[in-house]
Amino acid sequence: MTTAVSSVATTTPVTTPTASAAQATAATNPNSATSSSQASSAGQALGSLNSSEFLQLLVTQLTHQDPTSPMSPTQMVSQTSTLTMVQDLQSLLTTVTTMQSEVAAQSAQSLIGHTVSYTSPSGTSASGVVSGVTLGSSGPTLTISGQQIDPSTVTAVTS
């Protein structure tokens, strides 16, 4: 005598921006499967999700949804709001990064003409007068006695 066992899988619609396109497909199409490695990589990708990727995820979800059980208007509004939030956060991040660079440049420029103590690249303590500042892609550097010194190595400032 044999017994047949069948399993029924239940899925829920994807409503967060952390899901991958494969998860969106799996959530709206019961015939597809999603591995646990895809789910864990989707959670790790949250920090790198931009608005165009989120929009692509939403379109993929809508394209592969079950026509007999479409996304509710509440879910659609929620996901659209999340898209707007992602865009606003990206704009805020850009603004904060720009401000941080400007503050670092101003702080370094305010040291021109001052005597500073710093840890030299060889690890010894040294001091000298800041004669200039160079603004590079990695941030400002101080010119002290002809050497380029990272401002983070400054330990004291005197007049």
C-alpha cells in the first residue's frame, strides 16, 4: 500500500524594498521557487538599493502577479511611498556627504599659519606650521615643512 503526500505552498506578496526580483517573482507566481541564499543576499542588498532598482522590482512584481489575486491598492500606495522615501534618502545622503567634505576643507584651511603637533607617517611625534592645504579626492591634506600630512594625525593646535 502506498500513500501519496502532497504539499501546498503558500506565498505572500512582496511589500518591502529588500526583496530581489526573484523573490518578487516567487511571491506572485507559486510555480517558481526561491532559495534561501537569494533571500539572504536580498537582505544584504538593502543598503545598495537605489530608486531605479526599486522601481524595477515593483514593475517585475506587477508583471508576475497572479491575475486572480492582484496587489491591493493599499500595497501599491505603500510601495510607491517607499520609492519616494528611497529617493529622498539618496538625496539626503548626497547632501550630507557634500557638507561633510566642505566642513573638512574649512577645518583644514583654518589651520593655515598655526603650529600643529601631529604623528608623522613614521609614527613619531612632530610639529610644524601649516603652510597650505591641498584638497584632493580623498579629502584635505596639510602642508607642513613641505610634507603632506593627513589632518586626522593632528594631535594639538597652537597659535
